[in-house]
Amino acid sequence: MCKSDALHEDIGDNHIGTSDYTPLKADAFSISDDEKIELIKKDVENILNTLGMDLTDDSLKGTPNRVAKMFVKEIFGGLNPAKKPSSSTFDNKYKYNEMLVEKNIVVYSTCEHHLLPIVGRAHVAYISNGKVVGLSKMNRIVDYYAKRPQVQERLTIQIVEELKRVLGTEDVACVVDAKHLCVNSRGIRDIESSTVTAEFSGAFKNDVTRREFLDYIKLDTQF
């Protein structure tokens, strides 16, 4: 193995991110979703054939097409900027000036190093400076950035940066706690560990405000 390949293996096996933006080619959207599905379908067929699977079996016949559609339409749908949630906000007419926290947002993402699932929860907060956003929009923003090959640190940063842009405020925070199946099911095969990442901006860099947020997300709320 050459030195460059060894470095790339080391980065992947240690789940090291190399950028705070999603690395997309300039021509990423030069072909349609349908064309992408057809190309990926052929690649999946090739993978399964190489592994020795019998694609004439009824259980496997539709697998290449299902996988291709899943990649383009579902688990990697967040790569397409056309699917980005709209950024409509509302005036904070009721003058709520305290922290707003949306916790336990479900995260389903995919590790870009092994293309295996990342599953966990995101906790997001902001302090309004005159604008508010619908609660479901916070979930949609998390979901949009999760639906792509990801690194958890990058996902956390992207959520915060998007909410800062939408709300026009620096006072945004996010904590993500997730399990990586590339750690749980292969390599070290540690099924108990999870990874926690955090991004604090504006007022949340203050120790008191940050502690208030962290205390909120520790609340053992039951319904």
C-alpha cells in the first residue's frame, strides 16, 4: 500500500473529518435524479455480482434498483439544494427573549468513510433577536444536513450555521449524541459507545448560558 493510500485508510478508520463543508463536485447536479439512479443501479449490480450473489433470485432481483433509489431519493437526498427547507421566519411578537430548546431530534445519517448508518439525537437551541422559526423547521434543518454522507462534527457545525443564517443571530447551539455503526458493527465492534459533538455560537460561548442549555437537554422528560 502506498503512503497516500495508507493515509486515507488512517483517516477513514479513525473517522477524521477533513472539511467543515460537504465535499461536492462542481458538476454534482449536471444529470437528473433518474439518470443517477440508473448509473448507481448498474454499480450495485456489479458489486453484488462481484461478491458472488445470484441476481436472478427473486429476493435479489430488485435490490440494485431499490438501493439506487434509496441513495438518491432518501438517505442522500440532503445533497440536493432543491430539497433545502425554506427559511421563512416570523416576528417575535410575544417578546419571548429566553432560550428556546428543541431536544431529542432524531438523527439518521451516514458515515462518509464506510457508508454505514449514524443514528442518534440532536439538541438545538437559539435565543431570538427579533425573529423566530417554526419548531418543525428545526427538525427539518437537522434532517436535511443529516441526509448525506457525513462526519458528525461537520453535521453539528452545519446545523448551527444554517440556523444562524435563517434567524439572523449568532446565538445558536447544537449538541449531537450518536452511535456510528462503522464503530459498532465493524473494526473495534464496540456496541456501547456513542459520540458527542457540540457547537456553541454567540451567547452560548458564555459559561452560564451554555450550562443552562446543557441542563435543559438533561431533563428527563416523559410523556
